[in-house]
Amino acid sequence: MRKLSIIIGPPLSGKTTYVQGLSDREVIHISVGKICREEAKKDTELGHLIKESIEQNTFLDSKVFLLLLLNGRIEANGVEHILDGYPKYGHEVEPLVRYARENTVILFRIYHLRLEIDELLRRVQQRYTCSACYLPIRGNMQCVCGGSPFKREEDTEEYFMQRYSRYTEHEEVIMNQLPNHFLEVLRV
């Protein structure tokens, strides 16, 4: 049995941290951001396409995106695979459902994270990125890898508010369409 769950929530709501904290059961974390960053580093047609999409803040075709994210990653071992970062937009719901149907994947669980805007703004003010490994770090302190912290454009309040606005616009569409296709919805 191949089980796919998703986790959705506003930017900086702690989606990755939440998945990593699910130590009470075996899960496999499929991080959209990590996969895209790794693929964008490659000197391939897909790598260039993803890098360009990231730099220009544009959409990738959902079919290409799902193949990149899920092809060969969901094993028939009964373990819950949690997709972190997809779908983000209303137009991505139908391709996800179709992918699951065509590939005999059970849409298992939705983890829906909800945080107050004040908490999210506090987090964006504390967020820095490592200059060496590009992982987010909290506060203006050196990363464990030795890299120095810096503020990326997306770590500013203005950029965050643009992302948050886009998220809230699509959250309602996603949560109106997806629950009918999943076995369980957890609001956390």
C-alpha cells in the first residue's frame, strides 16, 4: 500500500519541523523545497527550468512538478509519505488527485497547520539563512556548519506578507477541494 499525506500551512508555520517531530510513527518526509534546491543545482534541462522558476517566482507545470517530486519516492511499504510544500495553489489540487488515482496511491492524511499572523511575523523577524549551506537559522548566530547568517529577500517582512497573502488566497480553495479525497484531516 502506497500512502501519501500532505502538510499545508502558511509560510514559516513550521511544516518541516512538525513532520520531523512525528517520531511516534514511521514517516518519510518529501520536502518540495529541498528537492527543488537540489535539482536546481544540476546542469540539466530540468535543473535550469527549476532554477529559472525559483528566480522569477513563476509556476512549474504541475505534471512536471509531480513527476519530479513523487516519481519513485512513494514506496509500497505502508509507510506514510508526507509531501511538504505541495499543493500551494488551487490549480495544483486536481493534478495531485489525478496522480494518486493513476498511480494507485492512497491519499491518506492532511495536516493543516494554522498559526496567528503575529506569531508568523515574529518568526520572520528572527529568520536568517546560512551563507554556506543555505538552511534557515534562527537568530543572528553562526550556523552549525560554520556559515554566517544573512537575510534573504524572502526573509523580509514585505516578502513574507506577499507570500502569506498568496497562501491565504489559495488555502480556502485547497481546503474546500482536497478533504473529499483524503481519509483524514488533522487541524493542528
